[in-house]
Amino acid sequence: MNKQQFQEALEKIKKAPKRVEVLQLVLDGHTNAKIAELKTLDEGTVRKHISNLYKNFGIKNEFPGDKPLKDQLKALFLQHKPEWVRDYSSELTTEISNQSKNQIHDSISSLVPSNSEFFTEIEEDLMSLAVSILEQLGFDQKFKMNGGGNCVGYRLKNPGTADKRYQLFIQGLYRD
């Protein structure tokens, strides 16, 4: 669809305010059920509005399901009117993910005693595991970092010409 066809279809839709509202919610990434709830419409009515939007913008249903069609509609608007597209679903996913991380961190923190001996023992176990994995992978040439404190470097013992750049550094995190 070229720019002129897009503009004509958009002007036609702008004559039906409910359809414009539904279009904006679709472009925002809302589901049909959420759109029906927000606009106090029957879900079937929302589907009909969306179906008409597809027809107006020349989007044809090649495969069953609504998601590919919504993606095509979004792509069309990203091409011609990107300011109309905003994806609330990705923002919501990020927000939920951040909340989950904080809850998990708080839960773990409350389970782990604040005993420096305990942390030292865990750190030693983790360092030992990391070193054994590195050695199995061929990173067995060990060197100390100057001024790195608790940092140890590893590089491949017999690197090929392309592998010379690989070096790994491990640093203990817990200090008294």
C-alpha cells in the first residue's frame, strides 16, 4: 500500500470515531478482550471493527489467527504513521519482569544468613566450580592481575591463531 492509499484509508476510518479508538488500542498492543473491556463493547463487536480495519487497509487473512494480521497492521502504521504505534504489552512485560526480579532478590536475601563465613564458603565453592569449567574448556593458563586484588585471569594454553584474543577474568565478590 502506497502513502496515498494509506492516507485515503485513514481518512475513511476517521469518519467512524469508535473504529479509530479500536484502531489505536490495537496499535497499542491490547488484546481483543482488553479492548472490549476498555471500550465497554462486546468482544464480537471489537472483532468486527478490527476485521473492517483490515479490509480498509488491504490486509488479507492468509493464515488462521489474528496475531499475524495485527502485526501487518502495525507494520503498515510503522511505515506511514509511526507516531500512532505504541506497544503497551512490552512495557507491561518489562515492568512485571522487574517486579519479579525484585521479589526474588528480596526472598533470597531473607533466606540467606548474613554470616561472612557462610558467604566465604559459597564464594570458594563457586570459584572452584568456575575454575574447573574453565580448565575443561582449555583455559588453563592462569595469571594474576596487577592491582586487580582478588582477580585471576585465564587464557587458552595452546590458542589457535584466531583464539588468541580470548581471556577470562574471575574475581571474588565477598570481602570482609
